[in-house]
Amino acid sequence: MIVTLIIAAEISWWIVLGLGLSARYLLRWRRTSTALLVGLPVVDLALYTLTVLNLRGGAEASWMHALAASYVGFSVGYGPSLVRWADRQFLHRFAGGPKPLPSPKYGPERTRYEWEVARRTVVSAVITLGLISLLVPLSAGAAHFGTFAQWYWKLGIAAVVNVVVAGCFSIWPKEPPAGVEVENGRVVEQVGPKS
């Protein structure tokens, strides 16, 4: 049952996002769009609530329950940036907006970008680990910390790796190759002959 809930929540999240962006750009219903987009975390919270009820109902705790809990952490850490990305893409493709800029590749802009990714990952990991830990007392004895031990390690490693990568960009910022003109960390045009 938990697999079905996860799939339903994932599909629902993207449907609500699509409806929110369609309401904003195709129907010009700004308030409806805002309500739908603000409601995106409700989908993940509903999944978490149903996960707790599933455990309380006698289901054997597994990594799938931890995965369901991770949706809320992902929503908080990465949700806003994912919605902004989808918003820019939708605006460009369906409402005549400008082409979205790629992520910065070089210089201090790239370093800032990497720290932002690290921040999102750490926030997601902390919230996910907190919610996974909460599954233990909320499950009425169906879950134990040992059940989710791998999640603690994997999320911890993901957070540490992202912080180390961002730190490396701080110490050794990525410089553009010779002959490449860069503005705000993004390639503007090729100077000289193309290789």
C-alpha cells in the first residue's frame, strides 16, 4: 500500500504544480495559482500522515516508509527552487517569456550556486531525518530506529558531500577556459576560433 501512496503523491504533486502554473499563465487566475502552488507541501504532508497511519495499522516498517517521509524534507529543501524552475520553463514555453538562464558555471557565481545547493541538501536531510525519527514514536511500536539506520547514513553522507563540494568551489573557484567570455558566471559568447 505504501508504494501506491508514494506513486499517487508524486503524480499528485506534479498535477497540482501543472494546474498552478496553468492557472497563472494560461487562465490568468493569479490567486488560484498561488493557492495551488502554496498547497504543494500539503500533498507531501498528506503522504507523511498516511505513512504514519499505515504503520499504526500494522504494516511492517521498511525503507519505503522512510522514502515517504523524505518527500516532506525534499519539499521544504528543494520545493521552492523546483517551483521557480518549473515556473520559468512554463513561462518560456507557454506564455512567451524569456528563455531561462542556465545555472552559473564559473567564478563566484558558481561558488554561491554550489553553497545554495548544499544548503538545500542539508535542510532536506535534517527535516527528513527528523521526520523519519518521528515515525518511531508515532508508529505505535511498528517502527524502530534500526529499521531506518541506512537512511541516517545516506542522508548524512549526501549532506556532507554537498558541503565539501561547495567548500572546494570556495577554495578553488572554477575559472572559465581561455577564450570564453563570461557574464554572471554564464558563458556569453565564444571569443576567437571555435575548437
